[in-house]
Amino acid sequence: MRGRLTDLRLREPMSIVIVLAIVSFVLSLVVAHRVFPLLSANNDEAVYLFQARVFRSGHLTLPADGYRDYFRPWMSSEHDQKLVLVFQPVFPALLALSDLIFGSMRVALGAIAAGSVLLMYALGRELHLSPRAAAPGSYTDCWSSPVPSRG
């Protein structure tokens, strides 16, 4: 009887969605490591990582004086004698937090991929879909999430 109960629970839509979230997390890390070990062609990735490293070092900005005569980091602007990067700080802060806790910024990308699968299911439920009707959106998202999560 116990084996039968386990089989029934694994067939529940929420159980399937949780498994899909775990698969998406792992797949995102594998794709990032195997396909994009040196980042992708998206030039924004380097700026996100640079901004995360600035945050990780305990700063929000860089001093402008030390760089003015030689170079300016890409996608930065000077404000009050400080260099400010163009991106909003939420994503780089998440990368920095991931680096602080896990020693890798890529864990944050896997968490975003897994969270996306769970949020897709939650969206379906919020739209008053049955659990079985909401689950296919998570399935689709599971296989699409690792593609953008390559940094």
C-alpha cells in the first residue's frame, strides 16, 4: 500500500512541477557550464558580473578619478566623481549574494530558472486553472528556462 501511495503523490501536478523546477535548476547549471563556460555573445553579461563583483567587494560605485585618464568601464557613467554602472542593482545583487553564499554566481541563475517554472504554475492557478491544466505551462517553461540562463 505504501508504494501505491507514493506513486499517487508523484503523479500529482504539484509534485510534477517541483520535479520540473529541480530539472530546470540542474539543466540551467549544466548548460551554463558546458555550453557557455566563457559567457555567451551577450555583452551585458560581463557588465552584470562586473557590477556583482563591485557589490561583492562592498561598494556600490567605483571612484572615477583613478580611471578617468585611461579608460572607463563599459556601460558606466560618471556621477558625483563616481562611476555608476547602467543596470538596476537587483540582478547583480542577487548574483553577488549567490557568490557570497555558494561561491558561484551561476547558482542564482539556476534558482531563477527553477523559480520561473514554479511561477508559471502559480500563474496558471491564479488564472483559476485546475492543477492539471496549470502544469503544462511549467513543463514548457522548464525546457525554455535554461536557454536564457547561461551566464
